[in-house]
Amino acid sequence: MIALSLAEIASVVGGQTHDIPDPSVQVTGRVVRDSREVEPGSLFVAFVGERVDGHDFAASVVEAGAAAVLASRPVGVPAIVVDDVQTALGALARHVVDRLGATLVALTGSAGKTSTKDLIAQVLQRKAPTVYTPGSLNNEIGLPLTALSATEETRFLVLEMGARGIGHIRYLTDLTPPKVGLVLNVGTAHIGEFGGREQIAQAKGELVEGLPSAEAGGVAILNADDPLVRAMASRTKARVILFGESGEADVRAENVTLMESGQPAFRLHTPSGCSEVTMRLYGEHHVSNALAAAAVAHELGMSADEIATALSEAGSLSRWRMEVTERPDGVTVVNDAYNANPESMRAALRALAAMGKGRRTWAVLGQMAELGDEALAEHDAVGRLAVRLNVGKLVAVGGREASWLQLGAYNEGSWGEESVHVSDTQAAIDLLRSQLRPGDVVLVKASRSVGLERVAEALVEGTEGEVAVR
């Protein structure tokens, strides 16, 4: 974080100093909520969770070098006490970004946010110092913590914004007002909470509503291939840039091909020129992500050649997202178990089919959470798609939703041993260990709550395999 005194922080957040002998002491380290991440000069934010109360760690974090604790009650060590810790954290983030000379880039969407954020960060880092959301810490706590990790040297701040309801993204844009706003897509992730795709579009579009006008430099980057996203152009005063495979897109892809490895290649068209891209990432769905990143980079002054080179060299910065490991025996394990929704599940299955040409393929799939009344139909559809893509074997892991996956495959014509339903991760591990043979390709994917990453990790544990793309 940019250096601020404890007195200044207290003023910004409307708090009272307690047990601080010298209010001029500066916070020069990171602002953290995890006591294990404290370093000399840190500000520790004490949240009260369901199981852990951060206030209980106050003494230990100060002993570890924290300058003070941001708390909701006195804790017997240097602290800034506020009525609401989350509100105070947001106020501090807003104060810091207002002082920064950085350009804020925000993105949202139903699928691909984290992968696209990682691409944008890797491209922009070629131009200037860039800070970006780690993993998918994209909520009202993770976003301000990311913003507070910026320094005076930061020129680009790339922030992923998630939403679970109307008003969430509006709140986040108030904390960290972006100049460039990107909306990737409107799908069915969290549709059970929103109630429908139109409501999801309403929530995602709050990002472009929060942008400055075109005259003030605001830029809205929208997916030309998604009608609900493209319609958001009417909701913003910012200048609109379209990306996609549509011929009307300002930044578009032509001659898209998928190599035998499952990695996409295409010709990138931007208003400033064209260049060839061959990606290290796996799956054709990354073309859209790459175009979104290219549109951002173009708007921030990078040439088509610079963008294409960066995209061709970019990998995944976040774990368990199409993380490919080649075992010494030739088995390929694709760990995409961080999360799942119908759109990302279909994209992963298509990537598996491309990677598995001439090889036996396995789809180890589990529940897609938060689909509400759409859950049965969506799980059934994914099971059917696995059959249509000629996936060699579907292993559905878990309870009711997994049985729907298996039923969809069965009804599509997957009989005998082509699809199987197992109760838990250990059963899946045992099955795979007994039946995998050299050359097989295994995709592992489900919502985070299912914990299917344990299956992928068990398959590569002790094999000394090499991760192809991280």
C-alpha cells in the first residue's frame, strides 16, 4: 500500500485510535485479513467470521510486526476502532485509489472472469507496472484488499468484480471507480440466486453504468457475440468498444483453429493492425477471453504485435483452471476443478474433445451449484453433451446432481460402461487408478464446494509429472 500514517487512516475511515503511542507511525506493508500474511508495517483487518474472530489474533500480529489492527473493538494493542470493519476497509481503498495515478480496469461476467483477468494482467505488465486481483478474490472484501496492494509505481490496476445480486457491482464500482469496464458474457452462473438471465444482465451491466463519460475518458468494452452484453451499450455514457468473432467487432478473431493439443490459434484484428496469436492455454473458449484482453490493451496504447506476442506467451496465473499435467506414462490430467457453471462446463468438455483426438478421454464431473430450478435441465444437458462429443467415459461424482449428469448421458445413448455414477471423490480416485492406461486424457471439473481437485491431485501425486500450463 502507499504509505499512510495511522492518524491519516483513522481520519479516512472515521475511526478512533486505541493504544497507539505514536499516530504518525506509517503503514508501509500489506493490508491483510489473514494473520499468516502479516509482515513488518502491515495493517491487519480483524473480521469476525462464522468460525474465527480476527480480533483474537491482534496480539500475535502486532508481535509479528503489524503497525496496527483495524478492529470493531479495542484489542489491547495498537488499533483503529471503527463501527464496521468492512465499510472502513472500503473507505480506505477508495482513498488510496483516488490518490493513485493508475488506470483502473474492471471486468465482470458469468464465466471466464479470472482467466481473462490473468490474461489482461500479463499483457499490461509488458507496458507498465500492473497490480491485479489474485485468484478470484472479487467480492466486497477481496476487491479493496487488492486495490490496497497498489503502490506509487502502479500504472494499471486490474480488478475482477463478482456479483450475487443486484447492486453488488454498483457497490464495488463505488469503492474502486474504473475508467475501463469490460463485460464478458451473461450466462447461468448463480441463476438460482438471481432468478433469470435478464436479472444477471441487469447486475453485470452496473459496471458500465459506473464508468465515466466518453469525454472524461470512460471506455466500455462489450462482447459483440452476446446479445445481452451488447445491449448494455445503451446503459453507459462511456465510449463503447466491441470484441468478439462478429464482423462488427472492433477487436475480433479470424481463422480460429484448434490445434491437436487443444490450444487455439487465430488472427487478431484491432483498429491499429493485425497479428497472429497461438495460445498456450487450452480450449477454444480462451479465444473470447483473449479478444477481451486485447481490446483492453489496445485501448491502453499497445500495438497489435505487442498484444499478440503477450497473448501467445501468457499462461494461467490461477490454480485449478485448465491446469494441465502430463504424467510420465502419457496420461494427461486436466484439473479445471476450481469452479463450474453450464457455460464453463461445456467449454471444458469441448477442450477435452480437442485434446483427446486419437486418445481415450475421461470426463470426471460433479455438481454445478446455485442453478436453482435450472439444475436438473443443466446437469442433464452436460451429460448429453459429453456423449455428443464422444467422450470415452463419464464419471459423475456425488449425489443427486451427479446422478442427473449420468442420466443425461444414458438418455443420449451412453450405455454399458461408458458412463458411471460414483458416490464421492475417493470412489472416483479408486476407479481411475484401476482403469487409466497410458495416453488417456482426464478432465476433472465441478463447483468448488465438491472438492474434485482432490481427484486430479491424487492422479498426479508421486508421478513427477510436469505441469504444461500453470
